[in-house]
Amino acid sequence: MVQSKIPDWFDQGIFLQFVLNVKDGTSLPGAELSLIEFFDLFKYAKPKLTDLIWVEDRLFEQRILVTPPVDEGDNLTKRLFKVTSKATPDAFQEIREGESSRQEFKSSINFDRKRAGNDPEAKKSDLASNDVLFSAMKSIAGFINSNGGLLWIGVSDFKSQLSGDSEADFLSKSSELFPGISSDCAIWNLEDNDFDSFELRVRNQIDSWFWNGSSVNHSVDISFHEICGVPVCRMEVYKRVELVFLRDKHSKDRFNLWVRQGVRTLEIKIHEFEKYLENRN
């Protein structure tokens, strides 16, 4: 049974300061700590399940979501405490801001558009590209290990295609700019609007490509939006304190570190690792 009254260990001042720190997002778009570390703020060493559920509800009232939720994992599991927004993001406006250190566009996540354009006789099985998939996973890794960001699937890089930035410019070339996710759905044998299955496929790929992929999945929010009449996928990726490592494209037993630098995602080599950690901290 979940407790209804305010527990003895709870300090309103400490709680509100934590909420303000999460919403400030100076170092993270939220906060990352275990439940043990959270309750240490209140000098409370042995929280019960009723305490966990009670504080999770209080945080949600402040629009702070705990992922993974308190009933998954144990009290030592690192969790994200992140701000949730009740407002629907203005997807069109976000895309118009273009690629940056915090935003990247991928025309597909698995479908090889280049080969499809050059080889009209190619079979569907030939158009499933491991290179295309790896590129998307690499972007997720780079965002998590840097400052977070947005990864769009079904959106082309339009900087070289448009001379202006008016809405009319976008609409006039919408088919080039927003190919959508239908080709990826076809590769995965999904219906065009089967967004639940599409998200499941993406999350399964994350589980497969990353060391501790379940933790990485908790750092990614996935939603779908219609732009110029076609569905696109928006992936909001949150920065983590703990680094994440992506499986090498050519070796299942090797994992590499990727970070974001401007509009690029770069691998940190072994001889650069110590310097990178110094700068990151």
C-alpha cells in the first residue's frame, strides 16, 4: 500500500532544490543518480518500496520523470531524472533550425537511399544497409556522450538544397526534404503508420548495438510527427554522466567511444581518451 501522508524523512526544502536543479539543466538536461544517491540527499539510508513510489509520484507532479521507473532495477541502478513537457514540440520549427551540435537529420535509419537511386533493379533485401543503421546509432552515441540532442529519421539535410528559409521554400521541395519513414517501414515489413512497431525495431537495434543497450534506451525518447503530409521520427537523446560505448561496425567484440563535435560525430581514439575525459569533466 502506498503511503498518503508526508513521510518523516521528507524535507520540502531539499526536494524543491532538487527539482530546481533538475529543471535548470546546467550540466545535464535533468539529473542522473541512483535512488540510493537521491535518498542520501535526505539522509535516509534504507528507503522502502512505498517511499520509492511516493517520491516518484511527487516528482511527476513537478513534471519530472524517473527512467527507468522505480519498480525496475534496484536502488543502485543509475536513473535519469528528466523534465517532461506537456506541450507538443513544434517539429517543423525545430527542423527549420537545421543541423547543429544538438540536431542531426537522417533520411532513413536502415534503407539505403543512395543505392536505391543508383540501382532501380535492387531487391528490397539489398537495400537494408548496415552502414546506414550504424550511422544513426553513432549519432545517438555522440549525443549521449556530449550534450544530448535531437536525431530526426526521415528528414534530409537541406542546407545544400535551399537558398532561403521561408515556409514556401520548404513546401516547394517537401518531397526531397522529408522522405519520411515509409522506406524504412518497407525494409522492416511494417505498415507505414505502425509507429509502435517502428519504435520497437529502433529500440531493439539500440539494445543490439550498444554496450548496456537497455540503459541507452532509457536515454532516448521517441515520437512521430507529420511534416508536409509524411510521418517522420523524432528521437530526443539525453546526455548521460556515464559514457556509452557503441559496437564496432566490423567486430561484435569491440566497442568504441563516439562524441559530438559541431555537426560531426567523431570517434575518440585510445591515445585521446585521457585528454577527452579531462575536458569532459
